[in-house]
Amino acid sequence: MSAPAIRVIVADDQQIMREGLVALLDLMDGIEVIGNVSNGEEALRVIAQDPPDAVLMDLRMPVLDGIETTRRIAAEHPSVAVLVLTTYVDDESIAAALHAGAKGYVTKDAGREQIAAALRAAAAGQITFDAAVSQRLVAALTQDTPTIPAARGNPSSRTGAPGLTTRESEVLSLIARGLSNAEIAAAMLIGEATVKTHANNVFMKIGVRNRSEAVRYVYQHGLAD
């Protein structure tokens, strides 16, 4: 028996873009578009009547923009995942979206398979970025002398977030860059089970429950500057 389709709302003020996204997603297996809106207020009204699994959210919209809409969705409908789809890849926009509670951030250059995969990941509670956004995050996290260093050192030393060991800080840095546990294991030359242990320790120490909250923690505490 196949899994139920992910129910999605598309929010974009440009009609041709919105209609194109709806048509594109309607062709994807496992995704059902249940509504499309042109601004944040419309999105909130539709969500209040029939909450979707995910919202594909533009950032620049009239009446109520994507950032404030995302913040209100996170507060009022925490089960609804927001995936930002935008042309903007500047640090300020990315940070604002993550602070607001977005589960992912992709650009409008992304292909349909990439957008569909990002929607599925967001609906499953996973955070995801496309290549352009990941590059911006890596640049922000490694600029000059990063607060969360990638260098391996004495495991008892404390770096980055208060209370984290060097290895835990490195795991947090790689999580913030969007790497999976398997990718982190390969990068650090350790086992995936060890990565999971480090990640669980990080989540406990910084008081978060999942990867999305860990990424927001990095930005909210200035560790990506």
C-alpha cells in the first residue's frame, strides 16, 4: 500500500509562476496540490480551513510576505512544514526564513524533482537546502575564523556553542550545512552510529529536538557569522 500523498499549498504572487508550479507538482507522484494563493493572508486563511502537510512559500509577496507568514504558520500550525522557494539567496533572506521556522530553502532555479524531494523532506520534518543555498551557508559558517570550527582537536575542549566538545561542534556545523548523517560520517571518517550519538548529545545540550531547530539555533545565536 502506497503512502498517502503529501498535501501542498503553493503561495506565490506571480500568477504565471504559481500556475506553473501547480502544473508541475500535479505531475509528481505522491504530491497533491490542494490550493494556491497569492499572498500570506490568503495562505493563512486556507491553512486554517484545511491544513496541508506543506506550503511552498515565496518570500516577496504583497499584503503579508513569506517571512511573516512562515512565522505565523510555525506558531499557529506547527504541523505544517514551510519550504521556501525564491529567487533570493542572500544571507539575510536565508537567515530570516530559518528564524521564522522554514524547514527548507530552495531557489527557483531548482528542477521539479529537486523541489518535490525538498517538499517530501520538509513534510517529514527534515531540513533541506539546494546547492546554491548550501554554498551560502558553508561560506557563512567558514568565513574568516568561524565560531564553529571544522578542525578536529582535543575532544575535551569547548568550542562553538557553550558546552559542546570539538567533535560535537563539528557535527553541529555540518548539520547546519545540510549534510545527512551518512555524509557527516564520511566527512569526519567516523561511523554513522557515532554521528547519531554526537547529534543526540548536541540536541540535548543546546535544547533542541531536531535538525531544523539545530540550524535555527546556529543562526539565532550568531554561530554562522
